Amino acid sequence: MADYFEQTVVQHSIPEIDITRLEWLLLSRIFNSERDGQACRFFAEDNPCTIGHATRDKLVKAIALSSDRESTAHRYVTERLAAVSPDAVEIDLDLTGTSGEFFLQDVVKRSQTLACISVVAAFTRMRPHGFGGMAVLITADAIRGKSTTTSSRGACPRPDSTAMREGPARCAMSIPEHARANFQTLLCAAAEGNLALMECTDAVTGEPRYVICAVGRDGASFVFTPFGDLADGNPFDVYLPPSDSRTDPSAS
């Protein structure tokens, strides 16, 4: 049977002040963990764990030291303790019904320094279809993820798509310098896990727009710089591919 690995990295260090003792206990059962100054880092060298265990004493102590009674971690552990025998010393933690992303989202919600947390994973298996990866962006409002499978399927033109109907594209594209600079900024922000998708309002029409933003800092405040919105509907119906030649206005 082929070995399957899902090597995973939580790309942001989690400040100790933002994470409860209970969240740390559960996340350290899912991931490997290590100290990073006054913060902790989480990663999985092989695979994130979905089954773990902890003693009742550790869980009860962690609950007592965790002030957030509305968190996903608190809800999960209290329900787990209520479901087992009062005499049970070792408590099995079946995390298949929840996810570490929900624990991390509670961290973002209470954090004064983290606007988001990104998690990336690489899938490896000794078969051609077993390679790939995924990225997850966690904000206080949403958890959004995309895998290489869905990305490649979305990029591949459909038989009836504009990209296939219009024929070959131009070899040379005259992209303005400011657009190239903005694109490079987006690449850097993505590499550092500093991208966010925000719901904004169109200044002209008043309609909602879903805008890609770079996340930066201005002192203690976060700054979201908008770069562009996602196409509303089918992008193949919104955009035309580059053509071999442009129409000369003077010819008409």
C-alpha cells in the first residue's frame, strides 16, 4: 500500500497571548509544535492527526486556565468530557468531526495582531494522482481554502469557453508598468500569507464586490489595500483573451 503524506505548516507564529491553554493542548495533538520566542509554531512533518488523547486532569486544568468559554475548543472538550465515564482517566480525542482551522479561527477573532492565519499543505503519494497541495486562509469571518486540483480544473479552458473559441493569443502583451508592479506586490503578499478576500461596496453602483486585498500594518492598525475584484459570474463571459492584432481606430 502506498504511503500518503500531508505535510502541513501553519505559516503564522501564534502569539501566546492570543491562544488559550485549551487550544494549545488540542492543536499540539493535531500538529507538531515548537516555541518561537513568545509565540508558538505548528506544523505536521507527516500528517495532521485526527485521533489523539489526553488525561482528564490535563483537560480539566486547561479548561480552568482558559477564559474563552465560547470557543470551539471549550465546546468540544466539555462535550467530550460529558460523553465519557466519570472514572475515565485517559480521554480519547476524536477530532474527525472538527478541525484545527476552527481552533485557529478563534485565535484570529481575539487577536490584536493577527488579521488572518494561513495554512498550507503538500500532498505526496507514490502515485501520479497523489501529488498536490492546498492553501487555507483563516480570518475572523471565514475559512477559505483551495487545492491544486480545483485550481488546475478552473484554469483549464472548457470546450465551449472563450479561450478555446477565440483561437491563439498574442505572443506579446503590452501590460502597463503599474499593473506589473501591482502584480508583483500581490505575489509577495501571497508568499507571506498576507492576502485577504473582503466584501466591499462598489463606489459607483453600490453593489457588493469581492475584492482581493494585501494586508499590511500601520503601527498597531491593519491596512487593507484593494487590488481588484473577482469576476461576477462566469469569467469566460466577462473577459476576452488577447488577440493577434488590435483594431486600428483610424481605419474606421
